[in-house]
Amino acid sequence: MTIKPALLLVNPNSRSGRTALPQVRRLLHEANISYQELPPNSKEKPSDAILRRAADIGRVIVGGGDGSLNAVASGLLGTSLPLGVLPLGTGNDFARTIGLPLDLAEAINVIASGKTSSVDLGMANNYPFFNVASMGFSADLAASLTESAKKRWGKMGYAIAAAKLFADSRLFTATLEHDGRIERFRTFQIAVGNGRFYGGGMTVHADATAIDGLLDFYSLEVDHWWKLLALLPSLRKGTQGGWKDVRAFSTKDLTIGTRKPRAVNLDGELKVKTPVRFTIREQAVSVYVP
């Protein structure tokens, strides 16, 4: 039986994408993984490329960060092709969520081994996301963090941009509908997680996985900036739900509205605005895992 080649999509704008591409090609060849690439300077969107070539490829291999994965999510949903992840981004949060080694050669060995697991995808209106959707401070941060800053400074770029935004950020009013309830509150940031990690290692919920069939919600309802500093260790561990200024729960379906439309950050990409309904697609994408 002839094994169909993979479609290799390496984001040249990711932190290590352009410089790592020759090594990626060499390691794939050594692992006996055949592949095809898009023509040089192709303007085709990654998901469109997957859908157009679905009959001729056997899997999709993506090199980049979480934004690069987000760009292929719709194409994967439409084809059921398995996904191989090469962690070449800044945060690589989804790779960490599935326990993927961050060493490139080891990540390719995971693909070569052939073991897959079906992971959930979150949906924000009609837009899929792997890790987390957020609004408020983190969405403002995503809008301000340029590609050049991420490539130059890596995770430090998040900290630099966050420090600049911190003093100017304000609470906003949100309306939340879930599980038969309607709630209204003032908040600094809202996050709706499908996976475990986001933002370069922050944790949505201590027990979250990408296969639990749940969305994990939290809202930071602090009234002073210094309380956010106190919260940081808990945000790293995913235990922020234990604080009295944090609203947190797990569900499968919720809707968030704001007085004025606010940008929603999906895996680092601003693709939708409020009002937004969040749902979950269970076991939606097959991914190569250790």
C-alpha cells in the first residue's frame, strides 16, 4: 500500500520557523517521512491548502506555535487528517498540553512512531481553538505583541509588552450565560480554556486536559493591580479558582456578551468579537502524541 505524503506547513514567521526549516527537512528524511510543501511565497491559507489537497495527503505536519496550529484547525476539522506538531513557536503551549517534547528531533520521532490521540477543540462562534480563548488584558496583549518582538525576545516579549499595558488596563463589564444562569460582573480578564496551558506557560486549570470534554472558565475580578501580582503564582499553577476575586467553573457551553464589542484572542490570534458563544467539539482532531 502506498503511503500518502504529509503536507508540511512551517510558519516562517514563528520564532524558529524559517531558520529551522532545513533541519526539519533533514530530520523528516531521516525518519522516512515523505512530505510535500506549498510553493514558495504561496499566499494560500493553511486550512484552505489542507482542504484542497486532502485526497493526496495522509497527514498534516505543522511547524510553529499555537497561532500556526490555530490556522490549520478548520482544515483538520474538515478532513479528519491526523496532525503532527513541530514546536517552533514562542510559547508552544499546546505542545506542552499534550506532553510533546520540545526538542525538534524528538518531536519528529513522535510523528514517526505513529501513535495518535483524539483531542477536543473549543469553538468560539464558528472559529475553532486548541488552547484558550480570552478577552480583556490578554487580548490587548496579543494585539500589542508584534511578530518581531516575539521572535526577538521570546517569552520575555510577553513580559515586556505586559508591563507596558498593565498600568493602563481597566475593568470591563461582561454578561455570562451558562448552565441555565445569567450573571453580570466587572472583570479584568476572562479565559475559556480547552487545553491546559496558554500565554507561555500559564495554566487555565490545574486538572485541565485537551481530552476531558470540558471548557474551563475563569474571570479575574480584582479591583487593584497589585492583587494581580499576588495572583500570578496561582495563574501559573492553575489554582486561581480558589481566590475570592476569581470566578471559575467548567462547562460545555457558555455565552459572553459585553456592552461594546471586544476582541477575543484564540490561541494568540484575534479572530472574533463579543458576543461570543463557546462550545466544545469532543475528540475532534487526531494528534500524534508520545
